Amino acid sequence: MRYGNHTHKKSKPIRILSAAAGIILTAGAISAIIYFCSDRGKVTPQELLAEYMDHIPEKEYAKMYAMLDKETAGDISEEEFITRNSAIYEGIGTKDMAVKVTEYDKDKRMVKYHTSLDTVAGNISFDNEAAFVKEGDGYRLVWEDSLIFPGLEADDKIKVSVTQAERGQILDRNDRVLAGKGTASSVGIVPGKLEDRERAVEEIAELLALEPEVIEKKLDARWVKEDSFVPVKTVAKASELDLLAVDPDDEAAVEARRQEKLLAVPGVMITDVEVREYPLKQAAAHLTGYVQSVTAEDLEEHAGEGYTSNSVIGRSGIEGLYEKELKGNDGYSINMVDRDGNLKKVLANVMVEDGQDIKLTVDADIQSALYEQFAGDKSCSAAMNPYTGEVLALVSTPSYDSNGFITGMTDEEWTALNEDEKKPLYNRFRQVWSPGSTFKPVTAAIGLDSGAIDPQEDFGNEGLSWQKDASWGSYHVTTLHEYSPVVLENALIYSDNIYFAKAALKIGAEELQESLQEIGFGQELPFEISMSVSQYSNTEKIETEIQLADSGYGQGQVLVNPLHLAGIYTSFCNGGNMIKPYLRYEEEPKEEIWIHAACTPETADRVLEGMKKVINDSNGTGYAAHREDIILAGKTGTAEIKVSKEDTAGTELGWFAVLTPDKEYEKPILVVSMVEDVKDIGGSGYVVGKDKDVLDAYLTH
């Protein structure tokens, strides 16, 4: 191992105790006394030792050399001295060094002392001694290698051995790997086998999408010899079978052909390397996140936490969230070896601690199924068990392949990801969105509990357009269906905007705001992953009557996080109690109530019955998800996103929230999906069809 790669915080001053005086002074303080004295002859060997040791944490090796007696120092030059001391002290990660004088033999001019220092392998402490020679009225230190460690001789070395901790895996609920150990291919060059270096480098650079200068810099590294294997780039592993792929444009086939061309260049070798791998690729990228090699900034920010230049660190998602648990701690051994490499002494040793596996409540099959359905859309989905709170999937599309951050992206690939108008790097399930009609069950519950709504009251048939009075000017609330009677259950079935606008006006702004605050609006979601906070207004309150009416059917300035909406929906099938969502797997899941009595049991039952009709009544907006074998409940939603009522160029968000309302059902699930830009592709019906396919696969297997 090369020394000097470890970072450490600035060490504290060395503490030194004079046995004769019985007082404690820092080495820095003693040094100050030394330089203050006009008569150098008054400085004792004990004080000189403190001054010498005080230079170590400051890396002032030249000053240490200046304190030596040159006649007894032998042939060691200043350069050799600096190299020797810096390599050892910095290589072992010296910090918090303390020295205590235990005895001084005036006749022999010998100072005995005890040293303690922390290293990458733990604490090292030892007794030692230093000899001094008289020079005029002062003293100089006799140099021996054993001043560093007792028993160290000039030809000996201090060797640091590192056993790298294995990073923990990220697993789904069925122990399927979401992030773990994988194999990639390291493309490298053996310089001595290149036949025409300039031409070969250009060809290799073109095949690997690198600049030739990048490869040349690697080949010119000081450690490189003619027979060295010089790694150039890590790429996905390919096999001969990939060359036989039916689809010549298949990703694996393309990679196999590229590696075949690389191997045709004399001097190129490809070898297997262990890497972090994400088997679900794009399907779980926003959930798992990814790791990258640490940077100099990381080493500085996380000094003392066991990171080295060879470490990786979680950048986002679960990799970042559980970095401390996943990382583990490297094992270190600091050994004294002779010139032939034989062990003389173990100075310190700390055993390796592999990282913990993080098991999630996620079901990889549901995660993948939702991704595959919505892969081409700008969408997000959250799935959970509505009775335990176990989150079964969190999906954002379009997505990216986390493996690309391991093998390394070209500048073109990175630019394409960042400039893609669909924003594949954007994590949509963490954001808040206008919920449209999926908000109507929430309005219904608040109206029932507050007494503002009588579920049997007929609000009257207003046609497809309505306004409260002339004070609204040209503004009207519109809806898509006429029906009779205009009561709560039918309003849910037909998703009537006018009914819920009237309901919001009956509830009133103050009551609506307070009720929404009680079910988590304006609050952080109690979940492992930080989510944007749901809101009912861009300001602290609903400002106008029109805004209040629009809020009743999920428009206005209402914005909801999909997982928060799923949490609210759990109250309808749990007697009014909202279940807390969670992501860390437990062998025996037990629901934790997030908000008690979000609504009354009677209200929860009534709203749930209406949501059942949305799916099972032939007039229901979610009837396309109807099943003969299993009763489902849910709500569709289409939210208009435009700058004004007259705006015809705006877009629409399509929603579908669906759940199994029977607590005894063996495979309970609640899915909330949102898709952007559904205006010309079927609105919420587009989302219903996609989720139906996911449920068909899940509920029947």
C-alpha cells in the first residue's frame, strides 16, 4: 500500500509530562518557552523532545531534521529523513498524539517517555527512549529509526494492510437484490504490447468514447511499466452469447461487438472486476439511488469516518439514506516488517466490519410492473399495503440506469440525460402535484365529519357549467356528466366537479384548512425518504371563494404528494385511522397509526362505499378496472394545468388511486399513479388501463 493516502484532522498538541516537575505542558507551550529563552543552553532534553514531537502532527519534518546531531545521524539526508517520517506518520493516519516523559537519566542524557497515538488501525501506545548529546551549552537529538517505533531499524518498513469492507446489499421483501455485488469488465492496456501507440490509443479512445489525452495520461502515470495492466474504463460485462442476440441493436449485443473490436487491438486486455450492480436498472433507479467513488471533497467532509480514496459513497436514494449502515468499516493492520517482508511486529489491528444488508418492504415484481407500464410516460406511482403501511413500490418515469454511474457515462450520455425534456433524473414520486378528482373523497370526508354535507341532500342538477352568482364574473365550474339525483355517492361515481365545489363552499375555507392540516397538509411526511410537503394554498390560507370552490375538487392551489395521498386513502379502509407508510422491512409487520381518527368510522365506511361504486358501477369513471373476482375501490382524477381558465394549450395530469377494501384479502394493495400530459391520450382513463394491467398480474398470481 502507498502511504500518504489517508486523510486526518489536524492533530491536537502533544501532551508531555515532566516527571521531575510534576506539571503538564503542551508541546506547543514548551516550544514557546524554548524560543522565548535567549539562552538556548537552559533548554533541557525533556523540552527538546517535546519540541521535536510537536512538529510531527504539523508535518514539519524539516524542523525535526534540524534538531538532530548530524554526526550520530549517519548517512541519512534531509530528503531521506523527510520521506521516511512522512511516509510512516501520514501513512498510518497519525492523529491525537500524546507524549509523557517518565524518566530522565542526566548522566546518560537519556529521556524515557510514553507515546500514545491514534491511527487508521486504532490506538498504538508504547514506551520509548531518546538520547541526546551535548553541543556547547545546548543539546541535540541522537537520530535512530527506533524513535518512530521501538525496534524499528533502518531497513525495516511500516506496512499498512487494508481489508476492504463489503458494502451491504439492498434487498426487496423477498430477498431479491436491488443493489449488490456484480461483475463488470475493466478495459485496460498493456503498454509494451501496443504496436503503434498513437494509432492504437486513438482507436481505443473512439471505441470507449474517451479523449485520447485521457488514455495517454493514464499510460504516463509514474507507476506504469511496460508489462503493467493500465485500467482505462469499466464497462458492462458482455459474453459471447450476446453476439448471437436476435436483435442486433440489443444493448448487450452492441456492447459485445464493441468489446470484440477492442480485443482486436494489440495491447488491449479485458478482465472482470467486482462492482456495485443494480439488477432492476431503470425500474428502481430513483428508489435505490447509486454510489460513486469518493472525491477529495467527500474525504474532507467525512474525515475520520473511514473513507479512503478507494471508497465509494451513496449519492441518492436508499444508497445515500442508509450510507452509514451499508458502508461498513474497512479492516486495517499496521505491521513492522524487515527488508525481506518478514513480520517483526503487529503494531495495531482492527478487524473488518462488512456493511449491513438493508431489506425493504418493496416488492420487486410490483416495482418492475409499474415501471414497465409507465416507462414511456412522465409519471410516478406509489404502492403500499393499506393495512400495514408497508410500501411495495415507488416508481418515477422516465428513468435512468443506475449502473451507468458505476461503469461511467460519456459526456454525451450525461448531457443527453440532463437535457432530455422528459427529465429522467427528476424524481417525481417525491414531488407534489395537483390531485384533481382523487381529492374528492378527502373533501367528502371533511364535509361529512364537519356536518356541512348531508349525504342524501340533492344539490340539484346544474347542467355541465355552474357559478355561485354574478360576483364570479365569467368564471364557471364545469363538469362532464349529468345525472340524478345529485347526492354524494353519485357525485363520486360520476366525479362531479360542481357537487364538490358546492361542498367546499358549504365546508368553508377555515374548516377545510384546519381539517387538511389535521391529516398532514403543511407537514413533513413521516417516512424514511424525504417527500415534498402537501399544500392547500400557495400562501398560508385559501384566499378567495373561487379558490375555495376549486379546492373542493382538487384544483385551485391544492398540491399533494402521491404517497401522502395513499396514506390518506388508508383511513377509508381502517375505520378512519391513517396508517403510517414505512420502507424498512420487518419480519412481523404491524401497522402503526400515523393519524388517529382522520375521519369517523361512519364517514370512512360511507366514502369507501362510494369509492367501490366508482370501480364497480358501470357509470363509474374507474369502471375499466372492474373485476368479477375481487372487489376494488378507488378514484380517478384529471387535473388541468393551465395559466388561466381560457388557456387551451395547457396540459392535464391523469390520476388513478385504487385499493383492495377487504382487510382479509390475502394480497392487499393500494396503488396511486399519476401521469403528466394525458390531455390527448385518454385523460385518467389512460392511467386506469395501465394500473389495471399491473393489478391483473399481481392479484391473479
